Amino acid sequence: MTKTLPWLCAALFALMFTMMAPSAALAQAGPTAAPTSTVDVHSLPPAGVTNFDVEKATNAYLAKISGEARQKSDSYFEGGYWLILWDALVAIAVSAILLFTRISARMRKTAEGITRSRFWQVPIYIILYTVLTTVLTFPMTVYEEFLREHQYGLSNQNFMQWFGDFAIITGVNFGVVVILGTIIYAVIRATPRYWWVWGTGVMIVFFVIGAAIAPVYISPLLNQYKPLREGELKQNILSLARSEGIPVTNVYEFDASKQTKRMSANVSGLFGTTRISMNDNLLNRGSDREILAVLGHEMGHYVLGHVTTGIMMFGLVILAGFAFTAWGFGALTSAFGGVWDVRSVDDPAGLPVLMALVSFFFLIATPITNTITRTQEAQADIFGVNASRQPDGFAQAALHLSEYRKLDPGAWEEFVFYDHPSGRNRIHMMMVWKKEHLKDADIIAGPVSPQ
């Protein structure tokens, strides 16, 4: 979740005026029946809440981030728009270098010189390809993940600390790419005409495996996880989880502050690996209301089955991407295959062609992939506020995101570039919810929203 700003201190909202109700006078008994009239009795709503203005509350929250802080937030996030383009262009340029210089073809010949097995030639080629492309793209990686994060005050690491984490992530990715690539090429050899269909199935299986093992085996490689200290907050989190049917018995915190200033949490895992985790930035910078609001949101992802539905939705996108890639490979190799010395789609020397096409496809598909995740995030927001009943806690947490997310974009800007609802829309959603629950006792007693 979000970013820098003074936190709202949770204070009990004392009623400004007592609820008053007119009482009907009892009719006096007399020798004759006196005429009577019916008096309607109504309780007056708590003073000060009937005029709650959603737009004013939303704008007042957004106004808490202004001046240099707002400019810095906007600049960081808008710079990310260009990085989406530059990342794709760099990937395409690297592929072009490998193809037009025939470096890719020479790497294939190296693999052929080591073994005659077409199966084992693929992982040998992929190892060479992965090492070379990692080196070629390393300057861009350093800029994006280290220099730029320091430029905007989001990183807490020196270069060697960052490089250590980079090496771990690269090592994990290296193993996954070699295994996945070898299997995909085996599928291509088995069914060169319909490999894109079966290849999508392989990708979905890998997504499921990754979702199951990442919380237990991957995440602890970068951070230390430990049970959250005992106390009222932990019991409230576990109570919230139990009430939503989430099968956990503990809550974990991890030391992300050694890497970043960002606040985050998650409910992750599949098939018995489910766990609730929050980083120490959220724990140290957020109030209990904010923590419950954030974790209610994360629990929403779990209860609503977003891991499963997300995998299936992205599976459809990958299916379209692989279909485009299969078509594009045929078109490009018909024109340049001789120049590149790329023989057919099952030739590992053609991997740069596939990667260039995939990069181009996902650049164009950015609004689609962002809409999938943004829709799920909005659903989790609604679930979270209904579960935690902390609209102001969530609004305050949303302000923290302004350290690295633009709060108030245009409609088209949000549609194309945002994988979460914008800060304005998230806070507005919380204030709408609050207006509909103004008469609830916990909301009456809760913090006052700015107006």
C-alpha cells in the first residue's frame, strides 16, 4: 500500500449534540373523553454526520499530499510510463543484436557441439542466452531498480546490498527460465503447429506451482519472516481471518525495511501454504486501523479466489500472446530467417525472435493486463472495508501509496497505466462506504473524516 504523510491518529468521535426525541404527553383521564391527536416520534440522527459529503472528504484526504510531495509522486509514477516502453524497446533491441550478428546462431552451434540430443541442446542454449541477456540489460536494471529508487528516496540499500538481492532473484529466475524454456521447446517439437495452445497450459501449471511454493521457499530467500508479536493487534487480525474462513493460525512480519520504504502485506499461498504476512514498514508506520484495513484488503484477494481467477485470466492473455508469437515468428523468419540462420520454430536460435514478439505483445496489451489486476484490486478494496470496517484507515493507507503512485490521474491515464485503482478512486470508494454506514455504532465512534 501507499506512502509518506502524517498518520491520522485514531480518536473517538464524541457526539456534538445528544440525540433528542420529542415525547408525547399522556392523555389525562377525565369525566369526558378528550380529543386526541397522533404524534409521530423519530430519533434525530447524530449531529454533524447527516451532511457528510463524499466529495469533500475525498478531496480533503487528497489535499494532505501537496506541493513537493505531490510533484515527486507524480514524477516517479509518470516516469514509469516511459519505462514500460523502454523496457520493451530494450528487449527488442537485444534480440535484434543477437539475431543480426548471428550470435544466437553461434550459441546454438555451441550447444550442438556439446551434445547431439535436441532436448539437451535447448537448456545449454538457454543458459548461454540468459547469461548474455542479463549482462546486456544490466545497466538498465541498475537504473530502474537501484539508481531511480534512490533518486526518489524509496530504497534503503547500498549498491552491494542491492546487488546481493539481485543475484538471488536472478539465480531463482535463471533456474525457472531454463526449466520452463526446455519444456516449452519440447512442446514445440512435439506439436509445432499448435505449440501455442499447449504452451499456455504449461505456463498456467508453472503459475500454480509458483503461487504455492513462493511464500514458503522463495520469499524467505530475501527476507526474514517471524511471527508477529503477541498482542491485541495480532488477535484482531486472526479474528478477522477466522471470520472470513481463512485457514491460518499465525501472522508473520518480514524485514522489508532493510530494502525499501514501501509498505506492503499479503495473504499468499495455495494447497496448505497460506500465510498472512506484513512488512515491518506497515507495522511501524501504520496505525492499527490502517493495518486492519490493508490486511482486510489482502484477505479479500484470498477469499475471492483472485489467485485462481487471475491465473486463468492471464492464461487467456498468454494464449493470445502465444498465438500472436506463433504467427509473427513465421512472418519474420520468412523474411529474415536466412540472415539470422534461424531454421524453424523449434530451433533454439529463434528464441530471441520469440522474446521480441512477446515483448511487443505485452507492451500493446498493457491496458488489458492492468485492467485485470485493477479490477481485482477494486474488488479486494470493497471486500476489505466490509470485513475490517475501517474506511478512514484504508484512506490513510492509500495516502502512503502516494510515495510511488500518482494520486489523481485522468481517466484514460488510469485505464492504461494503473494496475491498482488510483488513490482518488480508492479513497472515494471508502468515503461512499462510510456515508452508507454513518448510523453504525462503530462508525459513529470512529475517527472523523476530513471535510
